[in-house]
Amino acid sequence: SDSCKYKGMYCYCGEFAGKPAYHKPGMNEKYLHYNDQQKRWDIDSGLDMNRKGFGFSKDAPELPHLVKEWDIWADSKWNEMKLKWKPLTTWVKKPPRWIKVDAIGMNTGSEGFYKFWRIHNKRPAFKRADGRYNVHYNG
């Protein structure tokens, strides 16, 4: 069944629409996030409330592991499934909301405080308040 591609480890990847968002890496990459417009949890290929998606919750509890029932796109149709998913986190704590960058020598213009921006290359990325610089993993 196609429904197996939605199961797996979903790792915390930041906040989206004011709630935690989760990422399932790999061949069947998926995102699990809250859709503030529809007032439900969505599973889709990105952090976007306008995508069609692969699944959505029938209810809208505070966290996705409390969802009792999902509608999942599998075997070319929508299926009601009672799945118990508990997203796992790759970090013991959430990434920091802010980091401070101190520069020495030529790059002193990049000094300052950077706010958590998004997940980039599967790691937290930060952007300076004026938007001129960002800090991210480039591996």
C-alpha cells in the first residue's frame, strides 16, 4: 500500500504557522505541519499551506501526535486511517531563536544578532534582522 511512504521518523525542523513543523527526509521526503488556513495538520512535499498535499488531519489538536484520524492519499484515492504517529526530534531542544555572530578582521560588517529563519540543508539557518546576511550550513 502507498500509505507506508507516509510512515517513518519525522524530525522537528522549526515552526510554521505558529506550531512545530516536522520533516521526514529520504526518498519519500514529506513535511508535517499545521495549516492555519484550513485549521488542520497537513502532510505534503513542503512547508506551504497552498499545496494539495498527501494527507490531512480530521481534527486539529495542539500537536500532530494527538491527531486521532487522518485522510491519506494512497492507492490513487483518499483513505481514512487511524494512525498513531509521534514525530521525533533530532534535537534535544528546539534550535535557539537567536544567535550572536562576532566577527574579527574583514567580516566585521556581518556581526550582530541573527534570528532563527528556517531549515536549510536539514539544519537550522539564521537571518540578521536587517535581512542582509544569513548563517546556514552549506555541506
